[in-house]
Amino acid sequence: MFFNYGIRNVSMDDIAKHIGMSKKTIYQCFADKDELVYEFMRVRMSEQMAEMQTIADSSENVIEELHKAMLKTREVFSKMNPLMLFELRKYHPKAWEFFNNCKEGEMKKHIIKTMQKGIKEGVFRSNIDVEILARMRLELVQIALDPNVFPTTHFNFVEVNLQLFEHFVYGVITLKGLTLLNQYKRQNQEANITT
């Protein structure tokens, strides 16, 4: 519910009704909404890291991994309320700190590992600084979700994120990588036409 509707739009009463449990029972497990939001963030980040690893493990190469990640990004962000991270930062500092620690830790490590693998495969440029670009990629996600940068009245945040993701990818891939990416895009388009 937090993910779909935003944190402030979901009350403890809404949560109790949604799960068919009394509010009193919820408060036996969580001291307050802030603690519940923290737990939500902890579980969501764990799931996200597992999804990223599953995509990596099931891909033949880094370009296929990135293509699958783009498709997953479209799916996840189409369900997410763009204000969720903004509300997390503004109203739930403990959960926001946890999110940032994950971003600076596991997420950054995963991106660096992916870029290093892409360099070895010859699909990423060999002269890129993976530390700088990993940090940039993580900040691009937050920029896409920042209503001060991309107001939801003027921009579809799913498309903004995908545009920034593609811009990032095109900045690091080689001609070999571009050829592969175009091949995966064609295969995906053909699959969508036949279904």
C-alpha cells in the first residue's frame, strides 16, 4: 500500500482493514507507523536486491541483464507512487537512512560488479570509472523520483526513469554492446506483437 499509494495516503486504519487485522494487533507488532515504514523499507530493499541478483544470474551477458532490468524498472515503477521516496525522506528519517545505506552499500556494489563484468565482456567501454558511474546511476534514480526536478503534473516518472536509464546505458556501452541491446529490444518487441 505504501508503494502504490504513498506513505502519507495510507493510515494505520487502512492497513488494518487491508490485512483484516485490528489496529490494536498491529500496534502489538509495531510501536508506530514510523517503525512499520522502516520494516517495509527493509523488506522492500531485500526483495529488490534479490530481484537484481536473479536477473543477473539468469542473463547470458551484461547487456541482457540491463535489458531485463529496464523491463523490470518499467513494471515496478508503473505501480509505484512517485511521492513515496520524497515522503520517506521528509517524514521517516530512520527508514530514509536505511534506504541510503542500502544504496551506498549493496546497490552500489552490484552496479560496480555489473560494470566490471561488462568491461570484461567487451560490451562496456574499458576507460569508464565504475565508482563514479555507479554513484551517478544511483543518483539518477532519485532525480527521476524528485517532484521538484520532474513535477508529476508535467512528467510521467516511469518514462523519466527509463529515459535516464537508457541515457546511462548508451554512455557506457561499446558498439558490440549496442548491437546486442538492439537485438534484445527487437526480440522483446516481436514477443509483444505475437502475444
